[in-house]
Amino acid sequence: MKINPYILVLISSAIIGCSKENDLDPVSPIADDITYSELNPNIHLTSVDSLIYHGSGCGYVPSPSDSTASVSFDIDNDNVVDFTLSCNSWYNFVSASGPCANYNTSIVLSGTSNNNKVAINGNYNIVKKHDLNDVIDNSLLWSNTARLMLSSASAPFETNFDDTVYLGLKINTDQGDYFGWIYIDKNGYDVTVKSYAFNQSVNNSINAGQTE
């Protein structure tokens, strides 16, 4: 049976036309659904009441020497705690000649499960500090625990900063990843939590400071 070449041309044109139309159909992005919480009053957290001069003359050490203060956050408003911010000071003997080295402090932001993560910078899980409008998404490095401060003679590194910054947050679920941020002011041994936000739209990024 012979097929009219004209019919073949029409069929081919129709197939190509449909293909082009399908290629041009835009995929509608999922709209951001931001839940924003401004803390009023702000939450203030510290494990150190004061610095006292050590009797040996080695310098100032934190007091009390063994103390912990923490606060937890339900970032996605599902009545389940997602993250905990902890300030710690502890005494651990490592030196008699330099007794100030026996006093340790840390500030840590951690997820309450392995699916809850904080954006970090490279090695040692040092927290990544974000400026306003920085994009928070899967291109960042993530860890269940992030250090804002660590001063310990037994650790291979120290880290600390004084600044007002955003910290990136991520919650992994079977449906995908959800992103958020927490806004803090850190000054010495003190942390003040000002606000936080969470994008309820799965796999959508969030900008630091984004509230809607």
C-alpha cells in the first residue's frame, strides 16, 4: 500500500508541533510558604555569668566552671522540637602549669535528629554565617551539629565570632528537603535569638531574612 507523501508530511509536522508545544510548556514553580516567628522578647542564652581572674595569674577564666544553658526550637511549627542551641562551660584538667587551659567553653546549634541539619563551613563543623538575602539551599554543606564557639585545650582547633548573623537550617523528609534560618546576635559567651523562619514548600530554597 502506498501512502500519500503529503499525508506523511502533515503527520510529521503535527508530531514536531506537539513536541515543541510540550517543550515550551513552563513548569509552574511551587510558591514559597514561609512561616516567620519574631521572638519578643528575644531569647538570651549564656553559660557564663562572669570572668574571674585565676589565682595563678594565668588570666581570666569563665565562672561558673561547669554550667549548661540551652533552648529548643520548633522551626516548622509541627509541635516537635527540631533544633537545640546550647551554651556550655566545663572544667577538664589538662595542665598544672597552665591552669587556665583547664577551663572550656562551647556554643553549639544542633538538630534533634539526623534529618535536621545546620549549614557549616568545611572541617570541624564550624557554623556558616549568612548575610541578609544569602540563598540557603542544598548547595551548602550541612551537618547535624554546628559550632558557633569552641575553646578547649583538648580540641584540635578553636572557633569564635562576635556578630549578628543568620544561620541556615534544613529538615530532610521522605518528601524532600525544607529550608529555614535563625537570626542571632552573638557577643562573647552570650547568644541572643531574635527570630527564625521556615519555608513550608518542599525543596524550595529560602533567603536569609526572607519572611514571606
